[in-house]
Amino acid sequence: NTNDTIIKNKLYHKISQLDILAAKNDAKELDNELHFIKQYPSNKIALEILTNKITKREAVDKINLIDLTFNNLSSELKFSPAGLDLKTSIINLQNSAVGSKAPNFYVKDIKNNSWNLGMFKDKKYVLLTFGNNSSTISRTENVYLKNLYQSYNNKGLEIMCVSLDEDLRDLSGSIRYQKTDMFINIPLATNKIPILEEYFINTIPQKILIDKNGIIIGRWRGSSDANNKNLSSTLSKIFNIQKDSLVNKNLK
């Protein structure tokens, strides 16, 4: 009813205000921490701070600054085992950020068909998802993904689902039960590739949208109505623009 709508709108507005405040606090905290690292580039705490920021993806929009800060650490820290691991994580985060060229990969789906990301270049948009197919969250996500597939597959969207399920029989049964065999279902258990590292996946579920040029144009972490609304809006804009472009072309 109307009262519920008003309450929801006020709640969303309050959440938005809190998000803005949290972002400001995070930015101030990051500035203070980077200042500390600049003063003490040989302190092990400096490496721990950077590792924590990268692991939590708290400084994605300042990744180049993080990289520069890392490069100014002492050689002892940079070339320590933890330092080398951090450098790899920084590179993976840079390479999988929005605006970057999506790392290519070669996989076999659960039906033993071979795929690679390059197959879709200049042909289709790809929604690359990561999840555990047997979890409650992923089951909810799959309902949403099926709706996206029905709306946009014939317009040029392919959905590739990387599953972290370890038991292939359970995964196959889950795919049949949830009727998600229209997706390209990729079991990580039988594909020994570093796709989680290369796409910097440290939590699930996650969704990554890749355009026809192979460029990452969107990333969504976790399962929420806000994420799904944002993704739906993005896809609607993409395919409506393409439709309008095609209509205008045919009219010429």
C-alpha cells in the first residue's frame, strides 16, 4: 500500500545517506593509512594494510595509487613471499576491474563442450557468474538469471556460470532440478585454471558483465535487490540502444 511505499522510500534514502557517509569515512581512513605507509615503508604493518585493502576490494577505485604505494615499499617487503603475493593480487585486481580487458580462459562445461571467452568477441555480451549452485543464495540468483536469459539471450547475451560445487553429481542434479541447463555451466572442479584469481573472486556470488569487445563493463558482488536492479537497468539500456540503432539503420 501507499504507507509501505513511503516507508520503503524513506528507508532507501536513509541507507543511501549512510552509504555516502561510510564512503567518506573509508576514503579518510585510506588517506591516513597511505600516509602512514609513506612514512614507514619498511614497516611490516604497511604490507598488512595494503593486503587488507586489496583482499576486501576497499580501494578498487584507487588501485593505481595502491600499486604506486606498493612500489615505494622497501625491497625487503616487496620481495618477501607476502609482498610477491600482494603484487600478484594487485595485478589481478587491475586486470579484472571495470574498464579492463577481461582475461581470456579455456574451459569445458558440464556437458564436456569446450568454450573460451574469445569465442564471443564481436558477437555477444557475456554475463560471467560465480557461485555455489547448491546454496540457497545461488538458487535465488538462478531464478533471476533465468529471467535475464529469457529477456536477452536472443538479443545477444550469453550467461556463463562458474560453479564452485565440488560434487559433480550434486551439481548435475541441481542444474536439472533448477532447470538452468540453458546456461553454460562450468564446474571449477574439472577445470584446473586460475579463473578465481584472475578475476579476483574472493567471495560469492559475483556477476561480471563483459561487452562484445571483451571489456569488463560491470561487476556486482553479493546477492541483493539493489545489485540486480542495477544489472537489469544496465542490460536494458544496452539492448534498447542496440535495438534503436538497428531501427535507425534500417530506416536509412
